Amino acid sequence: MKIVIDFVLIFIVAACTWNGFKRGLIGGIAGILAIVISLYGGALLSSAFSPEIIPAAEPFVEGFLDSADAKDFILSELGYEDTEKSINDILAEDPSLRYDYAYNCVIYAGLSKASARTLASRAVELSDSSGADLQSAVSDTLCDSLSYVFGTVIAFLLLLMLIVAIANLFNLSLRLPNMETLDEIGGSVTGFLKGVVYCILLCWALSFLGLILGRDTLESTLLGRFFLSIKFLTKNII
């Protein structure tokens, strides 16, 4: 799986670079702008509609985190694998484990370590500010974040397809006149950048699918780990 992910990422960059060479500089710039507009437009749409999904998702997330396997995993990570104490009793005895508990819940749900750190802090803050127990706060935080992320992904894809369809409908010519060499080189560069942007977004989306890919799979790949570390596009989308 790790080799497949790296191969797919290399293919995306190579294909976008070749496509940029064929389309030219202006077409490459337009493609990057279309991605950025679609991403932030998708984030805005998701922020408006994703809260409608949370009530339906909460029972599933709560049941998932309350399962025997989840409890065994979390207790083991907290250093209580042989205890018969409940998680609530452990947290009451040692409140310093609250962040670690929230972090390991998010890790068990298959999110990346970076996302787990962010959401664990958010869950602890929510519990402290609202007075809710930490288990409920973790569940609420996960539901809120996952619904927002997946809503953003769906809206992004729909908006991007709409923009591409409109561009193809008008059949716009975006080549630089009488500057073929510059057009091809500039198109290759912007195509390469477009491929990098696609890889950043793909790795960001895959970082929430650890239950399918394997919890450490993406972060163990060379290119996957590299693209995950580039956060200028996605740092505010979680």
C-alpha cells in the first residue's frame, strides 16, 4: 500500500506537468486558481450545511469509541492495559491524562497524528468550557470535524467539476500568442505546481481515512509524509 500511494502521487505530479505543457502558461494558472476557488468555496458551503449531519453521525461515533476494542486500545496507550478501572475512574484519578485520552480516541478513529493533536486540544477545551464529560466532548469534536471535512471534499469536487465544465463549454483558448517556448515551459511549471496542490489535498483527505488505509500507512510513506507537512492550503480546514 505504501508503494502504491507513492506511485499514485508521482503519477499525479507527472500527469499534471505534462498536461500543463500541453495547455500552456495561462491554462496552468487558470487551473490552479480553479482549485483554490473550489477548495475555499467548498469549505464555505460545508460550514453552512455540515452541522445538519452531526446529529445523525453522533450515535455511530459514540458507539465506535465505546466499543471494547476502542477501550482496549485507549487503555493500552494510557498504560492501563491490565486494569479493571473504567476510563472515567482513571481520568478522575489523574486529570493530566485527559489530553492523552482524547488524542488516542482520535488516533483510534484513524486520523493523522497532526489532526489528533488539534482535535484532542479542542475536545479538552470543549469539555472544560461546557462542563460536558470528556468522552462526549471527544465524540462531538470528531463528529463536527469529520462532517466538515467530508462536506468540504464533496463540495470541492462538485465546484471544480462545475468550473471545468464551464471552461470547456466556452472552449476558451488560453495559449500565449507567438511565445510557444515560454508558453510550454511556463505551462510545465504551473502544471507541476498544480500536481503538487492536488497531492497536498489528496494526502490531507486520506489522512482522515486511517481506518481504511491503516493508521500509520500514509505517514509512513516518503511522499505522503512530505505532502502532509505542507499545510498552507489546509491548515484552517479541520
